[in-house]
Amino acid sequence: MSATSSNKNSRNLQEGGRLLGKVRVPGDKSISHRALLFGSIAEGLTTVEGLLPAEDPESTASCLRSMGVQISPIKKGEVVHINGVGLDGLKEPKNVLDCGNSGTTMRLLLGLLVGRVGRHFVLTGDESLSKRPMQRVGQPLKLMGAQVRGRSNGNQAPLSIVGQQLHGAIIGTPVASAQIKSAILLAALTADSSTTVIEPALSRDHSERMLKAFGANLTVGGEMGRHINVLPGATLKGQSIVVPGDISSAAFWLVAGSIIPGSQITVENVGLNPTRTGILEILRKMQANLEIINKRDVAGEPVGDIRVRHVAQLMPFRIDAEIIPRLVDEVPILSVAACFCNGISHITGASELRVKETDRLAVMARQLTAMGAKLEEHPDGLTIHGGAPLQGAEIDSETDHRVAMSLAIASLMAKGDSLLSRSEAAAVSYPDFWSDFERLRS
Ligand code: S3P
């Protein structure tokens, strides 16, 4: 059984086939972006092992190269070298900075660039990124004295920045978003006094961990580490970074292994940072058969291998606002999992999904319904009635990488073949997804 490309963008996906074997998912996307950004503003050499060689981190690297940072080519299996230019060393680019499809690139660069006094930057992106809200970052940065302009009253790219001397501030963020938090932390590095960010709930904390390792004067306090303080003035020093595998990429295999009869998969070298492991909490509630082996610490992040086996009766689950920050990117694949649970699953508190690369609630509802799933879409979530048989259908990633991969897993459980349009979107975060998919099925 095999999946073949019927033309450049569509992929024929045959039903059935258990998934067996080992897979090593590519490097964590969030950590890869941060390694590139922080390495660039540190002094001296930063080396990065396991950096994700995919379109999103390439966008970050090419923006940084346009500002004079030397970054070696990002190739699978090769250590990336970044010659840091120091906190004030980024040059004014000769052209606009193209962030491609990557929200993390645009939002973190906003934070990084607003404090480069007197320099002018323009950030742009693809059709999807140009629709996404940027005011959520621009607004708090303005409280620090930043000057950011853009379409829709500053909310949409292209965005233009004129660097200013920033002032320290105490800023409460409106949503638990690591992109907003990280942008403020980056701006805080060159402010004239202390800055504190307070999140409504803890979002992924890779920036805090890595900035500290680079030598930033950063402290985490408050209930659940939601208060983060940065004192400016510290010099960041180049580091050796090892990027663990991305749990958001592992999630496709963890769900596939749980729902497809006869499957057994070991996903190796998965990052297990507790701000990212909501998917494991939900799979356990589903009574999936998961085992974490070989748990270790790699360069300040917990890592392990995860073994998953098919379970005949999966329990339905409930996701609410509290857990969303810990599994925000896994909702599409969990909506596929819900189709195979024994009862009704509820996804609530997930309105953030509507402003990701696509409106992921609407897209998953549309595509799974086309396959015969029984579900209802709500403003902040989905109600999914498990047990309705899926049929092969003409489906579409609608350009979203996580939707493409989620639908690929759903197609294995459908009766009859599916034709997935715009399957190439997977390359945004997981360039080898389709070859891993083929290999695990054989
Ligand atoms: C990311 C944070 C998340 C996530 C995105 C990557 C990051 O966004 O959805 O894929 O690297 O900071 P929010 O924290 O803004 O929800």
C-alpha cells in the first residue's frame, strides 16, 4: 500500500495499513527559531545540533542573514553555526524581511527589532501570515515605546518598524501566547530598565530557558512561573544547543499508533517540556497505551522516547481553556483522534485556533465532515461524535501543515482512497513527513 503524488500538489492516500517501527521526528520548531534568534544577538559562535531543516526556521534564518548574521546552511544532520553579532549588531536590511508562513518569525522579530535605535525594518509574509493578528504583539511593545505601523491599524503585515530606545514596563498579556511573551522578553533586553511580563496562563517556556542559558538576566516567578522579569544590560554569550525532536510532530504518530489497529510505533528523541505535553495528558485520558522510555535531559530540556500501541477502545475526552496552551498545535490531530473514541469528545476554549496558519477549527470541521465525521463547530471549539465511519474523500490541507498531516492519518482509517490537495504544506514543519508515513506503513 502506498501514497503517491498524482500531481505536484495532490496526493493519493490509500486506506488501511498498520504503522509499525521507529521514527525520529525532526527538531522542535519553537526551539529552532529561538536558537537562530538568540544565537544571532549573542557574542561569539553558537552551534546548533538538530535544528529543524524546514521552511519556517529557514524564514527566520534568511531574515537574520539579511541583517548581516552569518548562519551556515540548515541541512538535515548537520550542525548549524551562527556567528552572533551581539545585542546591537543587527544591520538595517536593504530590503523587506520575508517571514514566509511563520508567525513565530514575524512576532519574535518584532520584539527583537523594535529596540534597534534609528534602524528601519519592514516585515512581510505570505497570504496566510498577512491575515494573522499582529496587534497582540505591537500593542504591548508600544507600551515600551516601540514604533510599529501596519495595515488594518497596525494589526496586519506588512509591518514597518523604526527602532526606538525602549522603556521597561510591567505588561500583562491578553492571551497565553509564547510568541507575545517572547517578543516582549526580546524587547526587554535593550530597554532602559526592568521589564516584567505576566501571562494569564503559562505558555511554552523555551524562551525563558534558552535566554537564561545565553546569560540574560531573567527570573521566573509568580504562580506557575507566569511572571517573567528581565533586567537589561547583560551580554548574551554564544552557546552549544541541542534541539530535541518536536512533540507537535510526534503527535501525528502518537495518535496514529493509538487509533490504527495492529500499530506499534516508537517515536525517538521527543522533547517533553511540561509546557508542551498536554497531548500526552489527553492521550492518557483516552486510555491510550503510551510508554515513555529512556527519559533524559538534553541541553536544559527534558527528552524521551515514546512507545505507543493500538488500543481497541479509546475513551472520549474533554479539552478546555486550561490545557490549550500545552497542546495548542495538537488540536487538529486530536480532532482526528476524537473520531475514533467511544463517545462524544468536547474541545472548548480553543478560539486561538482560529488565528493560526488557517482557521483550524473551521478547516478541520470542513475536511473531517467531507470524510463523513459527525461533529459540530462552535465559536471556541468542536464537539465530535466518535464512531461514525470515515470514507475516503477529496480533501484539502487548505495550505496548513498541521491539517495536511492530520488528514493523512485520518485517511488511513477511512474506507476507500482519499485525494489530499496541497499536501506539500507539511514541509513547513516536517519535511520528511511523507517519507516517514510511507516507511512506517511498509
Ligand atoms: C509558538 C507558539 C504557539 C504555537 C506556534 C509556535 C512559539 O503560538 O502555536 O506554533 O514558537 O512560540 P502561541 O503561543 O502564540 O499560541
